[in-house]
Amino acid sequence: MHEFDFKHPDYDAVYALRQNRLARIRALPDEEREVELDNLKLYYKTHPADFINDWGMTFDPRNAEIGLPTSVPFILFPRQREFIEFLHRKWMSREDGITEKSRDMGVSWLCVAFGVWMWLFHPGTVIGFGSRKEEYVDKIGDPKSLFWKVRQFLTLLPVEFRPAGYTTGQHALYMRIVNPENEAAIVGEAGDNIGRGNRTSIYFKDESAFYEHASAIDAALSQTSNCKIDVSTPNGNGNPFFRKRHGGKIEVFTFHWSMDPRKDEEWYRKQTDILDPVIVAQEIDMDYNASVADAWIHGQLVLAAQQNGPADVEAIGSWVVAVDAAHFGNDEAVVHRRKGRLNLSQKVFRKVDGPALAGAVKAIVEDLMDQGDDVRAIVIELDGPGVSCYDTLRQGPLRSITQGIHTGERVADDKNFNIRAQLWRAARDYLKDTPVSMHNDSEIRAQLASMKYKYKDGLLLMQDKKEYKKEFGRSPDRADAFVLSFAIGDKPKAKKKKRGDSGLSAMSV
């Protein structure tokens, strides 16, 4: 079969191919037909994507207005096939997985198809589906519900691949579909009841970024399934889905609209014309910061900077190297390099002590100098674990450019509560003054665009690091390293003096 044109699908050719296959099988003598089907089923048992692509059907009511049938062959485009293989690998290895997706990528149908494949070819398996509302899991006659999709997928399979004796009325009950041949089952749950039922072989959590009590659901499922697949469009960055997505412990599968051969820039422009910008950012662009309230820096400012390359900006002046040190654990020590409008990709370290971090910073600075560049300052925050790094650098050849700063120190500028607020204000002004080039890192974008603010005594006060970590599950190390690069200039008038080389004013370059 020639390469399938997803924008102009020729389903007649697919139907003809499937009919020819079935006709050839059905024309065989009984004994040969049974051998052929047994061999096919043995192959499909370990090749779920091929089974779905060869025999699966899906449903799209939007086909009606363009003259296409609403039930059509499930032809997998490359990223969909990769997703089925991802699910297979996660289940076989008994590992959890996360799927972040743009809207309208067919992911619910893919999860259903994979669940039916398990139900058909793997005896005794239990496939769980959960969503935040019961009607999204099972509502008779509603194509929106997952179990409607399961029943439809089964009904449209050739009879050769349906279990002997299976009938919808007897075996496809509410929230439970049983395979009479091998005792496999597909079960459903909703809301806070997710995870309260029987143990499952795999569990699909539909739109899990929108669960009201997500942590309690995670705790319940941890005891009932070895393979849990979170599937969702983003819903801000203050929820367990976001923390798991960016925690680095669970493999992430990304379904961005640009990976769908049915969509192109014209399609995207149409979405931006008809949809609210927040919906476009969150559900199409997968921007986790689109719905964060009280964020000081908007995600679009960071995204705009990340879309500029080094050649798009002027790198005027000297380098500023900013260092955000880290405690041990999952915090990161981050080194940020900025020269005028140019920001290089950050250097990230984990589980390094102060002297080791100082050695890494020294090597980074010397590398810049070896290229003939001038380094104006190394800036290190002294309110946390950066003191040891600072002390080490101050004892070496880079002592003259090594500067410490206490970001919690009060300032008297009638705008900012402390130096931390002053730095964040300078960082926002810098990003607004385009063009800026910043490395394309989704983590720094998420951190910068989720840092909240308030006013105290009429002065800007940024969210405390500990508060941020408690809310979002990790420290804003990458954002803080970038912001520290604005701590250069003269020392401001301080309300309270602290020991050390600190209290430097924020000044954009």
C-alpha cells in the first residue's frame, strides 16, 4: 500500500485492502483458516500497533460535513505508532508513563485501542480507565465517553478477532467489559473513586491534570497498578501532573500538534483566530504557564526570547556569570551566562558541594576568557548554600570579579521590598525590551512564568523560594540563576546592613 495521505485520506483503498485480506482468509479450508488465524493472533500478541493499523476503526463525527464516513479505518501516523510502542514498553517493564498532548490528537482512541488489544490477546489482564467525571468514562450512547469508544472499537472488528460468544448486551456492561474467552476485563472509575477498585495490569488516567484530588488518587493507584499512564493537556503548573511531568523520574511522551500530519501552519493560524489566546497556549501549544494566576513574568515573554537565535540579537558588553547554588536532594546548582541581549544555555549540576561548584564555575569563566571575552562579574547568592562556593572563588585568581549578594536584604527605592524583588523587576523589564535571545529550555520557561508576586506595604515582593517549592514541587533554580545575572552595579541604600559583599543593585544591560 502506498504512503497514506492523512490530509486527503483515501479510505476506499484501505477498505479494499482489508476486504482482500479477509476474503483470502475466509476462502481457506477450515483447518488452514484456523492455522492462519492462530498465526496472525500470535503475531499480533506482540505487535499491537500492527493490529490496530490492520483492523482497527475509529470515529470522527466531523467527517460528515466534508462527505467522509464518520467511522473510518484507524490508520496510525508515525507519532501515533510510537505512542502505542511506548505504552507496550511501559506495560511490559511495569513502569509508569506520562503523556502530554495538544488537543485533538486522537490519544483517547489510541489508549482505548491499546486496551482492547490487551483485552483480546493477553488472558486475565485488567485494563483500567479513569476520568474526573463518570460521564467521561461511561455514558451509554455518548461518543465522548471512553467506554463508548471501547464498545465501538470491538463492534467494528472483524468477527475473526472478536472473542467467541461475545455480545455487547451480555459482556459490555456499565463500567465493565469482560472477555468471555480469556477472563480479561476493562473496568472504569471516576472522580475520587479512581484507584479504589480491583488491581489492574495498566491504568489510564484521562485528563489527569484536571483531577480535583490528584494526590489522593495517585496514592490509591500506587497500591493497585504497576503501570499508570497519565494522559492530559496542560492545566497550569501548580498540580501533581505538572510536577510529575517535570520531575525527571517518569518517562514523558509528548504529542505536540506539529507531529500530526493532518495539521500545518494554516491549521494553527485558524486556531489562533477562533480560540482564546489562553486556550491556544495551554491546549495547543502545551504551555504550562498559560493559566498561572499572579505570575510576575508572562510565559509568552520567555517564549518570544527562546525563539530568537544568537544571531538575532546584539551581544554588547561583558559577560555576567550568575550562580545559583543548591542544597543536596533534587535541587539544581545552575550557572547562567549573559552578555547584553544574549543568554547561553545554562550549566546544570546536581549533588555538588561548594568547592566542586566553584571549580566548575572557574572552568566556565576561564573558557569564556580563553575565547578573548571579558567577564565583568561572577554573582553568587549568599542567602543559601552559595557561601561555600563564594568563599572558594574569593580565595583564587577570580576573587576580583566574584561578588556575593543577599537577595533578602531590604532596599529603599520606593518600588521593591527587597533585592530579590528588584532583580525580578529588572528581569521582566529586560525581557520586555526585545529582542532577547534565550536558550530553548522548557524548564526555565516554566519557572520564570510561574513565580508569583504580591505587594507588601505598597512594595513588590516575590514568592519565597520555599513557598514556590512547596507549591510546584521543585526549587526555581534555573529562573533564579537567570535573575541573578542582573545583580551588577552599585550597592543600593540598604535598610539593614548584612555581613559580606552583598546588596548589589539590579541593573539591566
